[in-house]
Amino acid sequence: MTEVSEVRHTVDGQVSYLTLDRPEVLNALTPGQRDRIIELLASASADPDIRAVVLTGTGRGFCAGADLRGAPAATAPGDVARTIRLGAQRLIAAVLDCEKPVVAAVNGTAAGIGAHLAFACDLVLAAESAKFIEVFVRRGLVPDGGGAYLLPRLIGPRRAKELMFFGDALGAADAERLGLVNRVVPDAELDKTAREWATRLATGPTRALALTKQLVNASLDTDRSTAFAAEAAAQEINMTTTDAKEGVASFVERRSPEYRGR
């Protein structure tokens, strides 16, 4: 199944592929695209037949940031904060809260909210030509779209400040060195590698992966005792799933497990 629009949506097997498709503007993100991605991520969470998500772009850009052309001007106190809260922040939250693993396949420039969209994903693959830019400072703006939340947790506050204070382009190799990217691959191999990773995730124990994602994300904002309690509760919940029973049975029977995502 393929749905063609400014966000292409393709389902292949049990993987949902979301592709930003405005290559003429390096996939600068419109409100309509943002809302469609949020909708598709929510749908993936709710659909038991979808077990992984891949997010990428067409052309030379993953996402060059928000498309500000035609955006309404702020005219009243609170307009800017409301727009960010209901827009960029809602998008990043949708990625973080998606109950299926989300893989970013960064095919080119990821700037501003585009960089944060990639960083919010669970796994990040980058083409050798990819680059990440905290572009806000170049426009005299404060980072939004969760950047000041995500970056310190991924690379620490000093590195985060360096990227945000200077706004320099960060190449794929340096992004990998800092821990922002899981793996850098040749441009021609990006799609193939993303599909391989997504297929592996889609054949895994889906509920266990969802609970693992939840635990890891929450651990960055909590204390040890709370994290330990959440871990024990998650294991309790997970042991009621068919996949957990299959995992234990396959170990006892010395065979490979066959997970169904249930």
C-alpha cells in the first residue's frame, strides 16, 4: 500500500515508511506535513500489524526545518508559545511516545526541527552526505522542537551548547562520534540498511520493545528507585504477552523464537 502526498506513506510487510516529499525545498516542514506525521505515528502505535516505523525524506534533504513561508504572524501574547506547543513540540512528543520503534534514515540536511525530528527517533542511520545544523542561532532564535531537552540527554550539556551557540553544520561522521547517530552508511546503502534494521525490529517482541523504549526514555528524567520500580512493573506486564511466553518456550526448547507482536 502506498499513499502519495507531501508525506508518502508506504506499508511494506509490518513496517510503516513515512517519507517527507518536498525535495525542491529540502523537505522544509509544513504544518500539514507535521500533522500528517503525528497522525501516522499514532496510527502505527494503535495498529498491531505495524511493528516498526522508518522516517526519511526524498532528494538531498531529510528536513531543512520548518517552512516559515505563509506562517501567520504572532499578533497577541502567547501566540508564539501556543504555536510551538501545539506544533513542533507535539511532533517530537509523537515520535518519543510512539509505541513502535522509529528509525530515522537521514538522507541529507537535517536542520532545526528537522534535526530534532531525527534525534527524537529511537535509532538514527545517516548517509555519508548527511549533516545536522542547529540553525536557530543563525536566525536569532531560541532552539525549539525539544532541542534543549533532547541534545543534553544525548551528548551532554557542553556539547549541546556548542552546537546551539554556534549553529555550525555537523557532518555525519562527527555526529556518529558524538553519539547522535547510530551508524553512517554510504548514500546508496541508506535505504537498504534502514529496511534491514526495520525488518529486524518488526520480527522482534513488539510489546517488549515498546516497554523498553518507555523505560529508557523515562530513565533520563527519574531517580533510581523510581526507575527500578518501573522496570519491575514493565517486566510484570510484559510476562503476560504471547511473545514473552514464546521467548521463554523457545529457550527451553532450544529453537529460534517466532514473535507475533502480541
